[in-house]
Amino acid sequence: MDERTKKAFDFTAESSKQMTTLATGIIALSVVFIDKVIGEGDVDMRMLQWAWLCFVGTVVFGLWMSLSLAGTLGSKTVSDAQLTTYKPNMQLPMVLQIVSFVAGIVLTVLFGWHAL
């Protein structure tokens, strides 16, 4: 495998790990500090609950992505010339992870905006 392909796989794996780490951190922080955000007010929690589901999806799709990377790199049927991060088994979880992460961020921000 050439150096450029190695870097592509490294960056793909690192990006997936970053999103997974951020998603779990945001879930943890929002659960711990939810009483500080909503206080005594009457706040609709549905938007935050949807955000949490999106972040859980980010983690699940990130795990799927990692397993797809490992499976592709470990496959005996894929030659070095065929190795790419744009294979369908990696594209689907990659796109789903990005979409669920962005949706979770947007929903979290909107919840915070409306809770003020």
C-alpha cells in the first residue's frame, strides 16, 4: 500500500474517532449539566432527546466505520491497488456518522437556544 493510501485510511479512522469522542462527551456533559441549563423553567426536552439519539447514532456508525476499515485492510481478496476509503462498505457508515453528528450538534444548539 502506498503512503498516500495509508494516510487516507489514517485520516478516515482519526476523523471517525474524533466524532465518536465528541459525541460521547456531549452526551455526558449534557446529562450532567441539564439541571443547570433548564433550571426551574418549563423546557421541552424533545429536541435534546433527539440530539442524544443522533449522538448515539454517531457512536454506532463510528464503530461500524472502524470495523469496515479493519475488514477492508485485513481482507485477503482486496489487492493493494484496490484499497481505497471510498468503498461502499465504508462510505455508508462514514456518511451516516457525519450526518448524525451534524444533526446532533444542530439539535443541541437549538435546544440551548430555546432553553434560554
